[in-house]
Amino acid sequence: MLNPEAARSEAAETPLTAPVVIVGGGFGGLYTALALAARRLHPPILLIEPNDRFLFLPLLYELLSGELRSWEIAPRYDSLLAGKGVAWLQDRVVRIDTHSSHAYTSSGRCLPFSRLVLATGAQSNDFGIPGVAEYSLGFRTLADVERLQRLIHNLKERSRPLQRLAVVGAGASGVELACKLADQLQGSTIVDLIEQGPGLLPQAKAFNREQAEQALQRRDVRLRTQTRVEAVQAGGLTLLGPTGTEQLNVDGVIWTAGLRFQAPECQPAIPVDRFGRLSCEPSLQLVDHPYLFALGDIAQQESPLPATAQVAFQQAECLAGNLLRSLAGEPLEPFHYNDLGEMMSLGRGEATLVGGGFTLAGAAAFQIRKLAYLARLPGKSHQFKVAAGWLADWPR
């Protein structure tokens, strides 16, 4: 065990030789790595991510509906990072020693770092409700999409009377998913959208909320507001709504209600808020930890920001600059969020958007949304491949 003086000495020497370690390869982590690698005279960069593919989550709904293909929204890390000056380690960080500036992985590696970026994102939150983990599907991974596609196929093949799917949570994820499901199921199955609050999309722009309500109505999605899920069972839900307790029989439950955040264990412990997020300075530096940074969903600043990819995109550029400034002993710059607007998919070939002083919904909004996300896909090479694939598909 190092004494405090030795720990300070080791921590002071480590930045001279160790890489910048980025924990998590989602939007925050991957885009920080790419932004840092694009800077002149950048330090060694190590991205640690257990999955083999990056997942562009905002387009996961189009993968479910078959409008996009898996290689377009889920490129491999080794392909994305080839020749970029970023080393990728397929592993998971389980512990961070802030005194000695070392990260420990699930495979037993002990890795020194000069600066460390925490970008571990978010996971689904079951809020401790009985049966959610056992009997519901998530919608955050490629495996989730495959399971849901099999369920859709089975429901369409069976086509029994009063088949029903329940989507829990009427935030953006739940609304987008409910619209895609209704289009895919083509009337063979009732879709219920269950929301604990008084209405859908409480944080959305008014125009997008109105368009979402109309899209759900056109698809006959049953919106149940002020209704709390008490338990999930095989084949059913226990609900507590305005009229009391109800047992709802369903053929599947998709859970999109809320997120939880969990960073790797840190020694000494780093304080987190009640949701598990890390407190950051305006510079994205962790409070009282000058060598540690965080961004994306897991980072909590004094002014709360939405848990969206747009925030992580912008933070990545700021953080790349601040990492170089930190290593050079220069003052860091604060992150300022620029709200560029809001886009939502509302069924097959439809979307709604608000931004730049205008609003748009329908097929044109769907195409603009696709083009906007094309420009945000990681790496120019991947963007060109996807664009070429879309142009080849255009006549169809």
C-alpha cells in the first residue's frame, strides 16, 4: 500500500508516460477518442470497450423495421479505429485506483493512465419492480432487436384475436418504438403504451409532442397515462391506474421506462448523485479529481442536460481539447451546450423534427433525419460506405 506521499509522487509521474484511457465506447467515449486522435501531437489513446461493435442508438428503430441494416448502424470497432491512432481493448474496467492512476479490468489487466475518461453511458432501469428483469424485453442492443423481431414474426404468423404488446414508458424511446411496432405488426396485434405520468414526451418540443400524439392515434396505439406497472409476469402485467388495479394480459412487454447509471468502482470512492451519475465541473473534469473526466449520460453538471446523443457529440469535442490542455498544464475551457433541435422517428418512413427555427413532419422529415444522422456516423470512411449503400438502394 502506497503512503500518501508516494501516491502523490506516482500520480505526478504517470502522466508523462501513460496513455489517455477512455472507459466505454458509446457516443461519448468513441467520439472523444476520434476527436482527440484528430488533434496534432495527441497522446497515446486507449479505448476500453467490451462489445465488438459500436451501436448508433438513434437509428435502432430503423434496424427493427428493416429500413436500415445492422452493418450501417453497428460498425465494428476494429474497422472504425483502423489507422486512427486509437488502440482498442475489448475488456471491461471494473475498478479505478485514483491514487496510483491505474485501471483494473475484468480479465485481470492493470493499466496506468495519464488521464481517464468515464463514458459508460446508461442501462435500463427496472426500478425494483418485480418481474421486469425476468419477463420483459429491453431495446438498447442488437440482441434486443433480434429478440423483438422474432416476437413480431411469431405474432404475425399466429395472428390470434386480441394479441397484445405493451411498451412501458412514453418518453422518446417508447413513442418511437410503439410507432414502429404498430407498423410492423400491421393490425395483427394491439399495442399499448403505458406511462406513469400525465402525458407522453414531457420534455419534448410542443410540435414533436403533437405529431407523436397524432402518429399514435393513426396507428391505434392505446396510450394509458397515469398508470403504474406494479409487476410483470409471464403473459401479463399488474397495473395501477386511475380506476384501481388491473391485470392486463399481454404477449410481450418492452421496457423503455427510465435509465440507471453505474460507473466502475473507484478507490477512494467518488460521490455520485441518487441516479448514479458523476458530478463534473463545467470543464467535464470530475469534482476534486483533476485526472478524471466524464461525459455523456453518466456526467452530471450543475445545469442538467438531456440524456441524448447530441449532448455527447458536443461534449466529445470540448473534452478532447480539455484533455490536451490538462496534459499541458493549461486552463480548461467550460462546456457550453448548443441545442440544435430535436428529431424523432414516428413509424416507417415518417419522422418529426424541430430545429433551426422551423418544424417539419412526415416523409421529408424522415429523409432529413437520416441525412443528419449520416453526418454524425463515426468516421468519414463509414459515412461514405453507408451513403453509397443508401444511393444504391434509392431506386427501390
